[in-house]
Amino acid sequence: MSTPRSTSSRATTTGRSRGAAREPRPAYECDACGHQPPKWVGRCPECGEWGSVVECTVTGPLVSGRVVSSRMPAEPARPIATISAAPARARPTGVSELDRVLGGGLVPGAVVLLAGEPGVGKSTLLLDVAQQWAANAGSPSLVVSGEESVSQVRLRAERMGTLHEQLYLAAESDLSAVLGHLDAVKPGLLVLDSVQTVSTTGAEGVPGGVTQVRAVTAALVAVAKERGVATVLVGHVTKDGQVAGPRVLEHLVDVVLHFEGDKHSSLRMVRGVKNRFGAADEVGCFEMHEGGISSLADPSGLFLTRYSEPVPGTCVTVAMEGRRALVTEVQALIGATVAGSPRRTVSGLDGARLAMVLAVLQRRTERLTLHDREVFAATVGGIRVVEPAADLAVALAVASGGLNLAIAPHLVAIGEVGLTGEVRRVGAVPRRLAEAARLGFRLALVPPGCGPGSSGVAPENMRVIEVTDVRGALQAAARASAE
């Protein structure tokens, strides 16, 4: 008759078994798909790849209850000083304003997402970029359109004069076919218009859905990094102007650009939102015309009106678009007195800031009555100015229109207006003044502490006056107009 095992004996055995389970033991994992077969095999039973099963260990952290095994990396880590930065140097696209936003050009292997409203000119701009790349970069460029046929793209290229033998076109909406074109052409630049129209059989959902867009973008990013192909993806936007699709789409790519512009204006702007290779606050200016699109190296002239004589209701300010200073004219029209609630209409300005400036003028000036009069305010040239630095120019334009007093044409006003009527400091004043002086402005009204004594030397042939409040700014503008 066998003797039953004691409790201590069972505990010892259990402890040994648990200790043995924690010891490292050999395991196998597919390097291509991550499948873990019970033993080594020459071909992965999950994905069918030959020679992809490698030996690893089962010790490691747990993810969803499964042990994450470690394996030998494809390339060992190296000291940072021994790594060459030459492969990541930007290559100019030939479109100067786009290179400005990108930080010098396109980096091989980088993935750029360009989003914008329909009809704003995304396809036109990228067709020009592809032609410039094919002509100057020494490698072919490939434009894959999922929304137009190759004949339609050819017609646009003829109109723009962007035909080149190294520029290849394809119309595809399947990811496998796009990759096949990459194998055949071996381009240095790939333009995909648009990522929402391409689908893959390896993911569920309809083309343009969250799952499909995520899968297609992830695959294209992997291919771009592996082959060193600069890739530009065109993206759609939602009703509120955000990039359509999952938020992870913006995390996957290296650069996110927004293409902005009014369909009724020729001005177009490419604004950097994310850039792993340069500044993310740059802005490029373009002009749309019948022959296509062209860069605007000096767009300030578009936002000014040249008058033969000074006109009441206008004032000039300097707005900052990224790191670029743009001299902009603000216009205001004071309507007749109306009963009830008068209209406050704005174009290119922030309506809430205009209402605040009107309240400050009504409260802090004696001769100006605005509470029962219609007010219309707008910018010139289609530019949108929403930064507080334009408050002082808006206040002077409104006061000029309400008092029928023309402001001197050589005056520029920069500053934020507070609720008590004070003029507050703003950033980049020296850069703003330098741009205004370059265009011939000889007098500038700036906030306290932004004059030559604190912000540096004033530009040549420009007089800078510090104003503390709105009333002082009106008096200084009146004196300048009388001179």
C-alpha cells in the first residue's frame, strides 16, 4: 500500500515546476508575420514565407497575456557619431515655396500628407512638383491617380506645360497594383492622389474607411522607408477643415501640410502642421492662374491697395504667417444708424475680436459712436488675419472710417488691444518692422517696449513710435496725417 505524499513534498514539487516554467526555453517565431510555431520549420505555416522562422526565447514582458519574445535585430545599434546623415538630406523639388515649407525639399524615404478642400489646387501643385523632380532630380517620378484617368491628367499637364519623359502616370485604386508600378518604374518620387481612393484586400472595410486608410498608409510608409522613395499622399478634409480619416494617419507620416485658399481668390497657401525634418510653422504662398500654379516669393503686394489719395477707413498692419511677415491692409466701413441690432460683418478677420475692438473704441473714445451703426471690416487680397497683433490696425481703420479721417499712407500699426484700451506687446516686432520698411513704410505705431531701445535698432528711414493705449494711437495717427 503506497504512502500518500506529504503536504511539504507536494509544495516542493509545485515550487520546482513553477520555477522550471519561468526558466528560459527555446522558441521559434516567424520574422515576417510574428507567428510562433511549436518547432522550427523551413516555411512559416501562417504566411508561407521561406526561411523566416528564427529561434528566440520566451522570457519577456506580457502583452495581452502573451509573452513577447526577444530576437536578434536585423541591424545592431550603433553609436550616433558613426551614423551618416547624408541619406536624410533634403533634395529640392524645384518649387521654391514648397521647399520653404518642407525645410529645403523632400527627404528620400519621407512620407508627406497634403490635405486640402476639393478644387483648391492640390493635384495641380503636385503635378508641377513631379515634373520638376523628373527634370532636375535625376530619377523618375510617378503620379498615381485614383480619382482621374491618365488622359485627364495628361490634359492638365499639357495646359501647365509639365510634360517630361521621366514623368510617369498611372490610374490605380488597388494597393497591389500601386506597388507593382513602383517595382516597374523605380521612381525617386511617388505622388498618390488620393490615399482615400486606394484599397487593399488585406484589410476590411470600404475604400476611404478608417481601416482601409490606416492599412494603405502603413504599407506605403513601410515601402517608402525600405526603398528610399519620397512619397506624397493627397488627403481629403472634413467639413471643419480637418484631415479626413483616422488620427493615426497624421502620426504615421513624417510631414503634414494643409493647402488653403479661397476658390474666389488666386492666393493659395501651404501651411506646415507637422514636420520631422524642419520647422512646423512655415507657410508657402502660391498664385493660381490659367496656366497652373506658381510660387510667390514676395506676396505682400497682393494684400495692399495703392491709392492716389489717402482714403478714410483703411490701415496697414504686418501679420505673421508662420515665420513670414506679410504686410496686410485692413479696411473698415461704418454704415448708417439703424434701429435694433446693427450688423457686424467681417471678411478675413476674427468676428469676436472685431466686436471687442468696437466695444473698446466705444468706451475709450469720446467722439466715436458705434453701438447703433453697422460696421463692415475686411482684409485685402483674400488673406485671413486672426492674430491679436492686428487689433490696433482694426481699431485705427474703424476710427478712421467713423471720424472720416484718412490715415497717412506711410503708417503701419502693430499691437494687441486690451479691454481697458491698452496696447499690448506682440511677438516678432523687429521682423515685422523690417518687412514694412522694405515696402516703403516710414512710420510705425508699436506697443510699449517694442521700440528701437528695447527690440533693437529701428529700420533705416523708419520712425517708430510707442503708444500705450488706443487714444494715444489715434492721436499719433492724426498727427501723422496732418504732417
